[in-house]
Amino acid sequence: MEMAVIGRIGLAALALAGMLAAAESDVEMITAGYTTELSGPIDDNIAHEVKGKAYEDFRTEILGWLEVNILAEWDTKNRMDRLHLDRFARACADRAKQDSRFNGTRWTYTYSFPGPNVAAAAEQWNTRYDALAVQSYVQFNTALESRNLPEAYIFGVRTVYYARAHLGARKSQPGKSGKDFIYETRLSLKELLDRLSIKASDAIVGGKPGFKPDNKLEISAAFDDTVPLAGLKISLVLHKGPRLATVSTGPTGKAFLGEMLIPYVPNGTFFNLVPNPGAEIDTSSYFSFEEMDLGLTKSYSQTLMFKVTRPTFALQYRANAVSDVVIPRDISEPTYLVKFLRDSCHMDQAPAGSEADIALDVLCQVSSYEHDVSEKHVMKSEMRVTIEEKRSPRHSTVMRSETYEESYRTGIEVPAGQFFWQTARVLGRLVKTSLLSL
């Protein structure tokens, strides 16, 4: 169900809430939340979105408090810093007071956390991450002394990552050279990476989406072209798009894309091979060498291209109305969706009698009702998409749903054409994102 968004709680309201809390307990409270106007019952999608928005605002308030009170310098444009911020804010949110309240059709969800508790959490955070940084620094130097370059790379990355977590000014701590150990680590890691080369055996990956590539692309990583770098994590990232996968080089410094399944992208789609030091911290993490401020003079990212043949699809489509709504032919029949699958998803309809690569089951249910409290007429489209890989070795199935809803003042003519045009757009986006999630 779509919401008429009120959005983030105003600063004046937060200030008032803070003043009232201070008057009662004389304790500074960090409070943030999100408000929406409901046109019906709260379902799981609405609850998930509102709580997510409330948490995002709480995270922003936490960062603001840290910047003012502890002089924290985390950069939200830096993915490494965002990892630290999200983990710290999530820890505070888990211990915060969470409040849900209603004012007529408006629903507000808030987080409240005492400022002194944030200060205590920051002190514990710094103690933990400073210790991890020193431990990794010792392991980094041990690996360098024993000429174990793969381990030196891993512990160098971890040292920089853990040190970057520090909130506020960090006291300089001399390393082996007498200079600050973080400065020393960055310098040594830069010298190490300047010797690293990463090569791909081909610039093209060919095949059919959902299947393994026709050519077994080989990626090799080595220092000075002679010492293989085992365990290097390399992520495949769509150009201006999501991360597809992460592979790791083996004992010989080589990784192969032969086991990867080609995503559902059009022919000629570019993607990048990018070293992912973030995966040395957590397999789900991603950040780049550039975000580690190492001062590298070269880029390790390589651009490759997918050369794919179009997969085939079979479509089962149903559109119905559960109230007095007339669905136009563009929506009631599958013609427009077939065209969308051909033109925007780059697939061909399977010939009659042949098995398709992809089976799609799409349901669009339209309804309308009068909302007496808000005196509005509500139009709603509930969409469900189920996609099954019939021939791919993965045999994956994904099911996603989305609701598009618009409210109109009672008594005015409902712009049905605009509503159904937007419904078609939402449904197309749902189909496309479902395909990419296979």
C-alpha cells in the first residue's frame, strides 16, 4: 500500500521533544523518526518502509551528534566510513526506545536514545577498534618480515579499516619507524600495491543470461608479475549498477568466471572487475582502494563487456478488478508486458511448443474504495510477479510484490488514464528488478 508521505519529523518538533525530555530528566535525548499518512491498515510493506526511514533519520542524527560532540569525521560518501557508521548507529538503535503513535490517519515511528549513552558507546567502540588496529598492524609487519605478501595485503587492509573506525581525534602512536603506525601502514601498503598487477584473459564474456559463460574468463593477480596474490577478492560490478558477485584468487593467484551465471542484462552491457578490500573484513562488504586514502597512482578497475544471446520467456498474465473498476485493454491484456519484456528486458517470446528459459507468472489486481475518514477516493493496484528459471543450472525462483496506490479528493473525476499508465510503469520496474535478483 502506498503512503502519502509526511516524512522526517521536523526539527522544531524534535527540539520540543528534547526540551520536554530535558525538563523531566535533564538528560539530552537524540530523537528522530518518520511520519506517514495512512489510507488503510498498516501492512508489512508499510511497516518495513516507515521503520527503515525512521532508522535512516536516526542514523543521521547520531552522526550529527558525533560530529558536534566528539568531532567525528566519517564521510557518508565513503563506503568504508558508511560501514562504520551503520554498525555504530545500528548498535545504538537496538538499545534505543522505539515509539509508535497515531494522530488521526498519521502514523509516527521514532527512536530516542540518551546522549550520554552515545558517548559511552563511542568510548567502548574506540577501545575495541583501536585494539584491533594495533593487532592487525603487528600481523602486517610480521607478514612483511617473513615476505608473506598475501597475508601482508590482508592485514594491511584490516589495519587501515580498523583505524578508520576511530571516533574523534586519535592520539598518534609510533610504529617501527617512529612515525605514526597508521601513516606507516598506509605507506607500506601503497608500496606493496604499486607492485600489484591484475589481468583478465579476455575483454568479453559471452553466453546466455542464466547460464555459465561460453568462455572461461581467467583473472590473475601477482606482485611484480611473479609472486601470485592468493585470496584477493575481486568484485564484478555492473557499470553504474549493482555488484553482481565477488570471486577470490586461488593459491596460484588466479580466479575463474566459468562458474558464474550471466545476469539478465542486454547484449553489450559493460561491467567492471574491481579489487574489493572490503571483502577482507566481511564477505558482504564492498569498498575500494581509493576509499582507503592510500594515494595510489594507478587504477586496478578493468572494464569488460557481456556478449549475450537473448533468452526466451513464457508469460502467464492475469489482470482483474475486485470492485467497480474498468481496466483498460492496455492493462487487461498482456500485449504491453510482452512488448516490455522484448524491448526493455531484451528477451524473446518462446515459440509455441518449445520450453522457455524463463517462465513469468504476473498478477495485477485493481480495486477502489472510499476512505470515509480522509474523505478520499482510493485507487489501488496490487501486483505480484513470480519468475522461474526453467533451463538454467541454477533453477532459481523469485517472487516479488508491490502495491501502487493513489488517493483523490472525493467528488472529483478520477484520472484513470494517468493511474493505469503509472501502474504499467510500476509493474515493468517490478519485473525488471525481479529478473536482476535471480
